[in-house]
Amino acid sequence: MLAHYTMLDSKIASKAVKKQGSKWEMYCLRSHVASSTFLFLRQGNPQKTLLFLPKSMAWTCNKCTYINPASQKSTCQICLSSLSSSSSPSSSSSPSTLKWSCKACTFLNPYRNTNCEICGTRPAASSLSSLEDDELDPSIGSVFLPLQSCKRKNPEPPIEVLDDFVSSGGLRGIKSANKAVALSDETYSDTDFKTLKILSYNVWFREDLEMHKRMKALGDLIQLHSPDLICFQEVTPNIYDIFQQSGWWKVYHCSVSNEMAFTRPYFCMQLSKLPVKSFSCKPFGNSIMGRELCVAEVEVQTDMPLVVATSHLESPCPAPPKWDQMYSKERVDQAKEALNFLKKNPNVIFCGDMNWDDKLDGQFPLPDGWVDAWGHLRPEENGWTYDTKSNKMLTGNRTLQKRLDRVVCNFCDFKISGIDMIGMEAIPGLTYCKEKKVKKEVQKLVLPVLPSDHYGLLLTICPTPQ
């Protein structure tokens, strides 16, 4: 079975055939999922098999990068840009006319492409290091961009479930990246367990801004705090690769396999040092962004189960002409759906990038007995995990200070003993240049680099006395 496909349209397929010549074999396959015809280009190595979707199936908005369904024929669902403006190349002399050379096949791609048009290879961060942030609408915080469909609206064939993994209650079982992982010298027995640490972190999918060094700094935080469970959001395939090659990786079970990591532009991922009974996912029924609830069921001690769930709830997307596409109703419904699904468990943590705005979305809809860890332990502190003022890397963005990330819990056998915000310090000696337009004048800013545009939340729990 192929590790992954790169999805492109039929126009690019023709270009690939013309460029690659006899090296490629072209053939068609009738899809069993949607009765659609797909065009393949195949080379000897299965990793270089390309899948080309007919352009009529979907189109990508140039404004916000959302991949619209074929039924959306005139304007983008997200930002209402017209199909004609998204389909036609720009005639301006903006950076979009610049090119980057693919490291795999040398094809010169448009500056804004996130994958090579010919072979699907993702560009190295260094290839895009001069990306001009100011090309984005300065009135929109980068927390909201880019929006990309995860191509998950249609029902999917069942994902392989490992023998030692289970799926129940409507969740889909996931094939783990490392079925049997040695847990190094860290073990969990009935005699030595005192506390557990659970880290939630949106790692920021932006790959052109010192991605390798940011992920190295994030890895340093993991080694410093040694969390027992980790919940990541906005992991891209390239970030997944970096994590896999890191020294700290080998002590964790991972919820995402190599095959799965290359099927989506970004995703949530869970890691556990504790023995894992199951990893599973439950797609939200109302999401147009492919958002889902990811669940890890772990065994802490005998007769002391723990469920840790994470998600990246629907993102706000204020954009012209109405500036009101905030997706608050969808986000609130997703939170309620997740909590209703999880509340049957005796010990459960739900954490992640909730994109929550108390003024817009209201209070987080906690069922009876549930607590918001930050509000419970640190009610006098604002808890802003996205803060364009304190995070100097975001200088020049519109002001946005929100507690987007949350950790909520309900326990029978544990209690919350601490919650901290991490990743708030700049990476020593690392800066980047950013241009900002102020009254039609371009200012060059030299800014520090932090691990992410979000801060991470580190929860500490301990067993209650018996």
C-alpha cells in the first residue's frame, strides 16, 4: 500500500507528463469511494506516485487557501473571493511571481506554492525564508491563516486497527506510528507514581519562519519538563519528520503513523510515555475544516484509567466583505459534542487549541463536575495563550490577546495540582526580518523568534488519597 499520494489537478498532471517524459507511467483508476476517475503518474519508487484529481472536483482559493468543493461554484466558502480570481494567475509584480526550485525535481514553482507542482515535494524552509508577511491582509491575525481543507468531508474507508488497539463509541481506530516502543528507563508502577504531566501545544504550521530551530526549541522544552503525555496541534508532515528524528521521540508512543502523517496539510497528534490502550479519532459532523476529536486511552495504574483528548476547534476567519465569518456556532457545537462524548469516562482531560473567545463564544460549556484548569488554579491571571503584545515574534500583527487554548478536566481518581504556560521566552540569538506597511511606507522590523505563535499549557495532576 502506498505511503501517501500527492493530490494535484489534471492540468498539472499534463505538465508533469510533458516534463518527465518516459520516466512516468500514466493510467486511470476508478475510485470506489466517490465513483470518480483519478489520474495517476507512477514512477518506480511508490513514494513518487502522484494522484491527480480532476479540477472540477475542487478549487483552491488564492486569498485564504481554503479548498472549496465543486458545489461551491462562484465564491470561496471562507472569504467570499471569486472563483475567477482564485483560478487565474496574478498579473501583479508581487512576490507571487517569484519562484523556488524543488529540491527533488528542480521544477521552478510559484513563490506561494506549498508543494512542488510536479512531484509534490514540500519546499525547504530556507527556500521560503524571504516570505513577506505583509502580503497577508494586515487586519487578520496570523492565528487565523492559512485555512486549508483537510479533505475529509466524504466517508473514508476504514483505517487499519492494530490488534492491541480498540475502537468504540463511534471513534475510528488509528494505526500507531510505533506499536511497540521501549519506554527507556521511565516506568509507571503502582509504587512510584506521584504526578503526571500533560502538555498541550499548538506548534504553528508556518514552515518558512525558522521551522527547524523552532521545533528544536520546542524539543528542548519537552526534555526540560518531561511531560508524560503530549497533545500537539497544527503538526505538518515536515514538522512530524523533525520530531521523529529528535532524541526525545523514542520514549513516546505516537498516535500518528508515517502513512497518516502525509495525507493532510496539518493535524493533531498525541504522544504518550504511558502504556496506551487505544488511540482513536472522531470527526466533527459540522466541520468544514476537517476538525476532529483525538482520544488517547492510557493505563496509569491498575484500575485507574485515564482518557486524554485533544482537538483544534473550528478557526475564526474574519474576511471581507462582511468580516463576520467567525464560526462561533460551529466551534461551540464542537466543544459540546466533544464533552458529551468524553463525559462517560471517570478520569478525562480535554485540551487543545479551542480557538475560544469568551466574548464571542460565551463561557466554555462545561458539564457538571468539570473544571477549567487555568480558571480553577489561577483565576486572577488572564491566561492568554495567544498574545501579540507579549509574544514579540508577532509584532506588527493586529492586536489579539485571547485564551485560545484550554485544558478542562473531570476526575474521580486524580486532582489538578498545577498548570503553567511554557514557551514564552525567545530563542536566544535568533531573529527574523519582517516588513510592515505603515501609512504606505514600508518599515523593516527585526524581531525575536519563539517556539510558536501560541504558548503551551503544561498540566500537572496527582492521584487523590484513597
